[in-house]
Amino acid sequence: MIARSICAAVAIACVVSTSAFAQDSPAAAPAPLPPVWTGSIGAGVAVTSGNSDTSNVNLSFKAVRDPKTKVVFSTEGLYIRGTGNGELTADNALFGAKIQRQLSDRAYFFTQVQYLRDSFKAIDYFIAPTFGVGYKVVDSDKAKLSTDVALGPSWEKNPGLDVRIKTSVAFGEKASYAISKTATLTQGFASSLVADDWADGLYAFSVGLAAGITNRTQLKFEVMDTFKNKPPTPDIKKNDVSTLVSVLFKF
């Protein structure tokens, strides 16, 4: 009888102490919300001297606003300038902005504007605001693949020529694959075709590898290929390839 009373007292004491500990212990802190804005700013420089004196500078940025609703805004830009033996060898500028509205887990509608300037392709400016739809073929933490199609007007200005206004059909594709926790392989393709002359097209292809240096910085190696099937004049080459090495700061 005494043993039973002692066991009951111990059990009651354990229950009371457990309840008191639960009340006094602070609640677990909630997981931090993901940032609304993410992106990166990058810069790279390459200089050689000796048989030839060359220098190349590239500046880039990317920003994404995702408040975890159905609407996402993104923008990115790239500027490349190079000289060789005192002469200009590269002078390119790219800019894009996009508003994307989710229609389902995989499908989305978007409107975007794209800008290109390339002095060596004799393009003073190329501007194309388009509207279209896209689909996320693969969407996981490790791998992503999306494709889209869009339609809209475009304006192209070439030196000594009038502005050409056309209806453009744009196709795009982007992919990324996380090789490890700190390294990511990226690939992209974009094209803009004249609606009534599909042989008149502007294409851009890129492949890159970004590896982490610190939690906030990355070293990126990227190859970009720009192809225009119908240059303004016959003496302009259709194809240009740029190799970029830059350091990115993520925010």
C-alpha cells in the first residue's frame, strides 16, 4: 500500500513538472520567411599584354521579386566592352524585364520587353515587347527547365537605315542543374523571328557554370553565342561568340 502511494506521488510529480517545463519553455522560433527580392551583381575584367594588348570588361545584374503569390517580376542586364591594340573589339548591351503570372503549378502567362545593342552587328538598338505563355517542364530544387513562346512588335535600327518595324515571334528556353551545393550549370536559348519572314531571325545561346566562393559570392564562367541570319550588310559576320569570366555578389 505504501509502495503504491509512493509510485502515485512520483507520477503526479512528473506530470506537474513536465507541464510546468512546457509552460516555462519558450515556443520554437518560426522559420524565417524567404526574401522577396533575390538576385546578383557581377563584374569581370580580362587584360593581356605582349604580342597583343587587349582588355575586356563585363558588367551584369539580375533581380527577381517573388512575394510568393502568383505574380513574379524579373529583370536582368549585361554590358560587354573590349579593346584590342587600341581598337574597339566589343560593345554590346543586353537588357530584359519580365512579369510572369502563374496559371497553374507548371503553366504561366507573361509579358516582357527585350533590348539589344550590338555595334559590331550594326544594331543601334533592337526593342521587342512581347506577350506569351510558358511551361515549366521540370521544376525541382536540383533541376529546372522551362520553355515559352511569345508574340509582339519589334523595332530595329541599323546605322544609315530607317527603323524597321516588324511583328516578331519569340521562342525561349532556360535550364539549370545543381551539380553540388555550391556549383550550378546553366543554359539558355532565345530567338526572335520575323512573323512573315522566318529566315530573318536573331538567336542567342548561352551556357555557364557558377561555383560558390563564399555564401554570398560566386565565380562564373559563361560562353555566349549570338547569331543573326540576315545582317544589315553582307560584310557583317552572322555569328559572334563571347567568353565571360566574372565574380557575382548575391543578395
